[in-house]
Amino acid sequence: MTLEELRKKAIYQNSIDTWIVACEEKDIDWYETENYKKFIDYLTKNKLNMKKFPLCIKESGGMHERGKDKTKFAEVLSESEDPNAAAYTLKLNDATLDIIRKFSL
């Protein structure tokens, strides 16, 4: 899936699903929570308008690419006090997609 395809589903998406799709586009592993935190920190520093998203972990998804469990990923994030571990709502407009695609580890 691409970020454009995700945007077609709904222009407002949660940051975890956005992170997973961005990683798929770059063919990198999305399952590292520390990399997700770096991604959120990057988005914050780029002044994206993000609102905390009350993600229900049990409904966040199940198995995803390569058999990795998105629910487990969200559970690990939820145990962290770091604000970069939270889920946020993002508006996937063209400017936001450009910023997301410029992220690198």
C-alpha cells in the first residue's frame, strides 16, 4: 500500500497506520518502536498539526506484513511515558505526505 492509497481510505489517519505504510514504501521494518518514536519526533519538529488519538489497542489491527502483530506493537508503545510513543491523528494532505517521505532513520 502507498500513502496515497491510505489517504484515499480517509484523509485523517492515525500515526501508527501512517508509519507502517511509510515504512512499506521505503521497504524498511516498521516494528521497531524506537524508530516510530523518532518518526513522531520528526513530525513534531516539522510542526505538523497532530492531535492525540485514543487508539483502542485491541481494535488496532492484528497481524500485518511479514506476520508482525500490530496490536503488540501498539501495546509496547502504550507502556511508554514518552509523548513520541503516542498515537496521533494526521491529515494526509500533499504537504504532510512530502514531510513524511523525507523522514529517514
